[in-house]
Amino acid sequence: MKVFNLDHSPILSIATVFDDESKKIESLFVENHLKPNRVGDIFCGKVISVADGMESAFVDIGLSSNCFIQRGELLRGLGIHPNKVTGQPLSKLVKKGQMILVQVDKAPYQTKGAQLTADVSLPGKFVVLMPRMKGIRISRKIDKNQQLVALEDRINQVCKNYGVILRSGAIGPDVTHEQIISEVESLVHTWEKIVQMYEITSTVKCLFQKNALREAIEMMIYENYIDAFVVTCEDDKKMLLNLNVNKQNIKIKMPDTSLLIEHGISLDQLLYGEKWSTPEGVAIVLNELEAFTIVDVNSAKYAMDTKKRDSVFKVNEIAASQILDCLKLLNISGIILIDFIDMLPQEQLSFIQHLLASGYDKNNQIVIEGFTSLGILQLTKKRETPTLKDLLSFEYSERDLNYYQLYLLYLELKRTEKHTNTKLLRIELEDALYVFLRQNNILAEFNMKIELKHAFSNQNKFKIQSLKH
């Protein structure tokens, strides 16, 4: 049975889909409230500097560091056709202090600021509105027919010369043209409201904030056949009902700690483990490094017939499925190098075709670059948002997972308050967590007096002690 869980805390909100029997997590989304992901948010930004040599500019949208935008996108956002000003320096066309409507396209990564686009998009369940483009584009998964032509005509009447991408989810037995048109009208209204706010805004300001958690949950429901939904509050139940989830399948439960823990599921293996074993006995070792990710494949306990070449292919096939799961759950992107068990050149070609047919494709933002002379498979995966470990860490290079530790501390305090009469606690904390909690009062909701102590020699991130009063 597949179960959907949604846990909330002041630190993290965690949405999961898992198999209740095997306890295997099949889909995961984490929102860090202390380190928000701004991808998809729309801002009124201010041009801070123009870099002619880089054919780009830096824009202030109110984040801790200035953001990067390329020449063509910047000009289009200012209503200038790039082809009509070819050869002219960007500094002659754009002035410092100029305001522009932009959307975050890629999250900040390591020391780099966020990347912006002026080609704004507003995604819905059935369509994506592209206000600064024209025409209707259709997913390649959709077969064109007379009904589709009629739908295109209706969309053209509604969207006022805006661009629209018709998603594959728009075509299905339970989807009506009225639902699609209603969504288009809603997105057009949202865009026009954003433009109105932009026209009266003279300072850096967020004009539209994407509900990333809701969108992720909607995608989970679309991609998985889920038997049961478990949430912790009435608002989450209403959200699921608005996403057309059957009321009978939704249960509200107030856990002592978290819904995941009560189901016997921990994220520790996913976050701290580097080695995974499949049910067939194949093992993979995944090392997420700063510049790229390396994966090693081993037949391990798999009963492999070394005399048959198809055994090699089978092991690599099993490993590839596990690796794809890890890449998606950990949200790993960038350069990925996989050391599969050695295959002959013709086997490598067949294996690449197998990968393309099993999820290693553009739908998962993966591009296969091919095998090197040493038999290493090279992949690239488009980077838009931080990896899961980056998202949960204070320092990207350390992968310290300190936000996750804060979440575990919150759960432990929640359990302590519910099941004991303790009114005074001392928490011993390692350096980074101690400094963070001294500067951020995120534990104020507890009806206990909490004393923070800096623990120089404590091997654990935190240790809770109950004190007499």
C-alpha cells in the first residue's frame, strides 16, 4: 500500500510517498522554512551593475547576494529586441538602478547568486502560461486530434496573445476542456495582477511567491497511485480535497513526533548513508562531492554467472534503477559519473538505449554524455534547486545537515513536552547549532524553559538534559 505523509514544523515541511510494507520512500519533497527556495518567485528587481565582458548584468532582488541575468533575457524583459541592438554594449542599453520584472530561474549555488530570467512562466496543473511569448506549444506526449484543435482555439480566445504550453496532464479521461480553460483564466488573472503591482512599485519587492510545496504534492499525486493520505491538520486536508483527493482516503493524525517516525521510516539512511543495496543484492556507493557526484556499482551478493555476458547487463540494469531513485530523492544535479560493471562497446550502446527508455531522459532533466575510454558513464542533470543535502546544511561544502539536526531537536522537544512534566531543560549543542539558536529563537513555542549550553567536546550535534527546578 502506498501512503502519502505530510509533516510540518517551524524548520521543515516534509512530504513523502512510501510503501507501507517495505518502508521504501518513493517520492520526497522537503521545504526548509529557514532557508527558503526562491525558484519560481517573481520580483521587481534593480540593476546593480552591467558586465559588458560577460554579456550580463547583476540584479538586486532582496536576497543576500546579487543575482545574475544574461543579456538576451535582460533586454527582452526591458522590451528591447536583442536582434535589433546586436553589437551595442549592454551598458549603453541598460542603466544602473533601472527596475525590471524578473523570475528566479536557478537557486543560489555555493558562492554563486541566483540566476534570473525575464521570460516569466506560471505553471499550472494542465498548462504553463508564458506571458512574454506567443503561441500554443503542445507536449510531445499528446497526439493531435480534432478535440485538441478545438481546445487550442478556446485557449487562444482566453489568453490574449500570451504563450501557453499544454502539458501532458491536460489530456486524460477525467480532464475536461472547462477545467483547462478555467486554469488558463486563473493564470492570466495572476499575471495581470503581477504586472499591475510592478507598474506601481519603485523598490525591490517580491511580487509573486510560488507555492513549491503544493506544486510538489500535486506532482506526487499525479505520478503515484496513492492508497492513503495522512496529514496533521485540517488545512492540509482541505488542500488535498482541492487537489481532488477522495475524502475517504484522507486521515488527520496528531503524532507524538512526526508521521514518518510513527510509520517506522527515517531519513537518516538517505541523508547519511553512502551505500545502498537492492533486494537482488546489487550494491551501489554514491559520493556527492562539491564539483560532481561519483557512483560505483558492485555485483556484491547478486548471484552472477560470470560466464554469461547478459549477467553483466542485468546487474547494471538493476543498479541503474537504484541510482535513478537516489538521484531523484536526493535531488542531485550537475555532473554525475557512474562506474558500471565493464561492458563491451556494443553492450554500452544497448545499455544507453535501455537508460533512455527507463527514465534517464529530459523528463528527469538528464542528458547522457556517453561512456569514457575507461568505461565511466557521464551524465549531466540540470541544476535548478539545491540538492537535498545542500538544502539541509548551513555550509554547502561541509554537508553538515544542521537544519535536519534542528528538525530532529524540535521533534525531541515536542515529544518531551507531551510525555513528561519537565519544565526546565538544558541543551548541549555543538558550535554551529549553538550560535544559530542563540541568534534565532525558533524554540519559543515550547512551554518549557530551555537553557542552551555550548558543548566543546560533545560528539553528537545536541544532547538534551532535564533539570530540576
